[in-house]
Amino acid sequence: MTDNQSALAQQQAPFVVPPVDIYEDDGGITVIADLPGVSRENLAVRIDGEELFIEAGATAVAPENMELIYGEAQFSAYRRQFTLSRELDATQVEANLKDGVLRLRVPKAEAAKPRRIEVRAG
Amino acid sequence: MLNATFRPSADMFSEIGRLQGLLDQVFRPAERSPIRALAKGSFPVINVGNTPEAIEVMALLPGVDAASLQLTIERGVLTIAGERAAPDPQGAVTVYAQERYAGPFRRVINLPDDADPSRVNATHRDGMLRVTVSKRESSRPRQIQIA
């Protein structure tokens, strides 16, 4: 398959939208995503312009000869994307993956942090 | 994790299916979904499978410490219970999304008669719990030699 076709096929493969918690404070935005079964090698967090992409694959732990009786989780790919706003500094994203939980920290650009403006008398 | 199609099997397992179905829908999140997408009864998400040697239960438990998890077998019933703490926002001013389940949880799985409760193995990795309950030796198919 050409690169385009394989990329398209991967995008059309069924995937799960991971649940997230998103908080904003004065310093930036924190995104916490549930990605069970995902280890560092299978996780890709990338920024493309103003878009933040989270793409991951869970490793199957089931033995080869297993017959699925009851499956609430049928897909092993996770995908989610967010549009960042311009005051966020996309070059300073910090990511941490532990026990299947991804924590992203996107700080605000220095100029965008709330500041008190001194009012001079006179 | 498993791309096998769901095939209804022995009666005892379709019992779970019906009971679970009453409580919560099969977990298939949509790409666009309301902010509180998880139904109360569907954490953790579980898969149950069957091999000739054992029953396999997989539970998706991201962010749950294995030490705080209560995994018990009693009278043929496997219970996975515990509590997931809500993340501490540490002075956050705005909460935009809180889709991840926080709080106590409990999932119960009926095990068939040939499950051997004394031979259970559980591993926990990357937020995925895998419980393997071996089947009794005597119930496994055996060839009988004719003298």
C-alpha cells in the first residue's frame, strides 16, 4: 500500500475515544486521558499546527486460543484530538504515562498569563 | 483488545450478558459524545474469555493502584472492587471535562462450575488487569485408553 493508503486505512480502523478530564488554571491546561493497556512505545502525542493529537494502541493480553464470551472492549486503538487556542504554548507540552493514564500539561505562553496591570496615579 | 466477534456460549455466560445489559449498555463510546459519557455501572470495562484451560477476565483499570484493588472469589463469583480517586486539580480555576470515572466501583462475574477458585492468577500492567481462573483438572476433556 502506498503511504497515503496505509495512513487512510489506519484512520478508518475502528478506534475508541478515550475519556478525558480537562482542567485549566492560571499556568496552562492539564489533560488527563484513560488509555488502559497502552505502554510508552505504542503512544504518540503530537502537535500539528494548533491541533493536539493523542494516538495509541493497546497491547492485547489475551492468549491466542481464547474464545471471547463477553466483550465490552472490542477495539485496541485510541484516538482523540483537541484544538488548542493560541494562548497555549504548544512547544512546551509535557506528557507523562503511568498505569494507563496519560497526563498532558500544556502551559500558557508567558505573555498570555493573567497579570495585574499597575495603575499609576496621575 | 480482541477482535473476535461476540459469540453467545453456554447458558451461564449468557446470564451475565443479560444481567449486565440491564445495568449498562455495551461500552462503545462515540466519537462525539456528551461530556459525562461513562454510565455509572460500566467502570471498569471488562472482557471475559474462555480457553480450554482457564477462564480469562480482563478489566480496564487505568490509574488504579493494584494494592488498593479488592479481587475476591466466593462461591463461584469473581468480584473486582475498589475505588478510583478523582484527580486533584490543584487550584484549577475551570473544569472543562470530567469524563473519567471517579469513585467506588464493583464488577461481578459469574464463573462456571468447572472453575477452580484455588488456582487464580492475576496480573496488572499499564492499567489493565488480567485474571486467569484455571479450570478443574477433572473437568477437562481426557482421552480414555481402552485396555
